[in-house]
Amino acid sequence: SLLNLSTIRGFQTNNRGLRTLIVGIDIGIQIAAIKRIQYNGGQTGALRTFFFKLCNLQQAAVAPVFVFDGPGRPTMKRNKKVSQDPLSFTEPLKTLIKSFGFYFYEAPGEAEAELAQLNKLGFIDAVITEDGDALVFGATRVIRTIG
């Protein structure tokens, strides 16, 4: 689990002396899950679900960094058109992220590529994404879900 990993890696073997596991989160994967919830339960239900994901992160000994896809993201992926998330959808998520004291930023291109590079260079300890592209881009530690 993320809590178990953060305890072991954050408190026992972190080489930064921060006693915290730094995780990069592909917000695009979270947005896709939230959109499915929103389709069934409206925006309030979707934001509520994301709120509880943030609560889970707050309980773990982690410093999350949420990375949004940027303007250089390809318009096609796996022969499918990639949709852009409207500000009306992403702004409430950013507000929640800031309210918890977590960090976010926009990658120059794909979030997965940015996170993999940050992980490879040692700036973050793990990438949280359900997309296997992070491994293709060179991530060394990938966690599939927030929990």
C-alpha cells in the first residue's frame, strides 16, 4: 500500500533527509476516473471522490506533486484523438489540491513523460499512474493507485 511504502521509504531509507516520500501524480488519469463518476453522479459527486483521495494522501507520509498535461501533449495517442480538459473542470481540482497544501504544475507535454523524467533524475521517489507509459518513458518506481 502507499501508506506502507511511504513509511518504509519515507522514514527509513529516504536519502534526502526529508522523512517524506515525494510522489508525482498523473492528474490526467485521476481526471478520467473523475469524469466517469461525474457522468453518473454529477460534478459534486466527482469532486467529493477526489476530495477523499486527497484525504488518503494526507494520511500517508507523502508529499504529492500533481502534474497536469501541458500544451505540448500530442493530439493523438494510440490512434485515438486526445481530448483537452476544459478549465471549468480542472480549476476546481486545482483549488482542492491547493486547499490541502499540495503542489501541482503543468508539464510542457505529457504528464507521464514529465513524471518519468523527474523520477529518473531522483526529484521524486515514485510515480502514481495507472498508465504504463511512465515505464516506457523511464520511470523507475510506479504505483498504480492512490488508494
